[in-house]
Amino acid sequence: EPEPEPEPEPEPEPEPPPPEPEVVEYTPEVEEQTQPDPKPVPRVVQGLTANSFAPGSGSGLKVRAGTTTNTKATDETMNLDDANAFATVPFTSLSKPPKVRYKPALVVPDEVIALELQGRVEVLMTIGADGKVLTIELLSGLHPAADKACIDAMRKSRWRAGLKGDTPVIVQSVPYSCRFEMSKG
């Protein structure tokens, strides 16, 4: 009699697929200083300011007072003293931009050093008429630790106020970047 066929070996169980690497997306967030603005930003009203008239001219002219002549006239008015109050101005429309007066040292976090990260963190700031940083918006980040270090340093910085004509103003969208670079040796 022929020998019985041997039983087939069971097929090996398939190996589970390797776990997919976890992808963590980093989304930069806007950070704002928690302190309120030192002075409220007044509304924009069409008209001329007290600076529009020569002192002591006694012209007797009555004109609309406001903070701009670039908007359509409305029935709303304000007195001349209010028209001279600070207004927020875009960085691009200044006669003299803000300039850094005090820039604290950028403290590079150990994590950034360990990862040997290099690059720039770019921010947009709002600088007050007193030279203090009011808000900071992260435009492009490098790493959460590097981004935080840049924002922390910029919060402590002090600026010469931007000027619109001869008047210090609150300035929006002031660009700045912090550069992280590994030294050789």
C-alpha cells in the first residue's frame, strides 16, 4: 500500500503591518499680549485735525474735525482734541517706521540645540505709540520651542514709535524675524 500523503503544513499567519508613524501637524497660532491697549483706538472720522490750522490764526473758519481725509464724509463729528488722539496706522503708510531701541537676547531652547534646527521665525507685531509691543502674530514658524523663544524675546523689546507726520502712532504689521543658526566648532 502506498504511504499516506503527509498533512500539509498550516500556512503561517501574516505578520501585522508595521504601525504607521504618527504625523503631528504643527499649526502656528496667533499670540497676543494679554494686557489691554494702554489707550483705546478712536474711531476714524473724516475731516481735518487741529494741526491743520496755524496756531493763533484766528481765521474763524468752521470745518469738520476728524482723523482722516481719506474716507467719505458722514454726519458724525468730533472735537479737535479728540481728532489728535492716537490712531492705528499700517506699517506701509508711515513717514518714519518704528525702530528697535532695546532688543533682548534670544534664548535658544535646549530642544532646538539638540535637534540642531536652523532657520527663521517670522512675526508681525503691533507697536504702541509708547514703543511697547502690543500684539505678536506668528507668520512662519520653525519649531514650537523656537517660535515661543522668539515671541518671548519680542514681547520684552522696546521700540522708538513710528511717526505719521510728526505724531507718534500705533503701528500695525511691523515685520520682524528671529534667526536660529548653529555655530561651527
